[in-house]
Amino acid sequence: MTGFPYAEEQRALTLVALTDSGFSIGEAWLHYFSLGGAVDEYEVEAYLEGLMPMPPLECDVLALAVNELIDGLPPRKRAPFSDDLVRAHTGSDGAA
């Protein structure tokens, strides 16, 4: 891949973010295109699979599109701390 020194790392991490979020390349491309992205869906797919480079600006627009899709996901359940549970069940902070 060509571009800036961390182009391959950006590509790989963008693919991981996309895969982990459960969005398809098509969904990412559609949002990328709506943001003004200039590369077609097949080229984005080839880029994400490491088969061809994209210009750095287009990589950043794609990263923005993926991040915006991820931002739209509902928040995940988080593990509670013990004092959170005490407060939830007693209505106090548990301090004596």
C-alpha cells in the first residue's frame, strides 16, 4: 500500500472497526459516499481487503464514515461496580 507511513495500519484498523461493529462494506460505502467519498464500492472493498491503495483523503473520509456508523450504535451494557449495585438496591452509598 502507498500513501502516508501508517496507511496499512489505518486500513487494517478501519477493517477491524467495521467488522467488529457488524456493518457491511456496502453500508460503510453508502455512508462514505453520502459524505462526499469519491471511490466506488468495489474499490473500497479492494482497499479494505488490502488489494489496492486509496488516496489518504479518501481513507480519512472512509474512517469518518465508519466512525459515524459506530457512533450511531446503541451503547453496550457495562459491568457494574459493587457500590453501583449497593446504591441501586438500597438507595444509599453503602457507607455506615
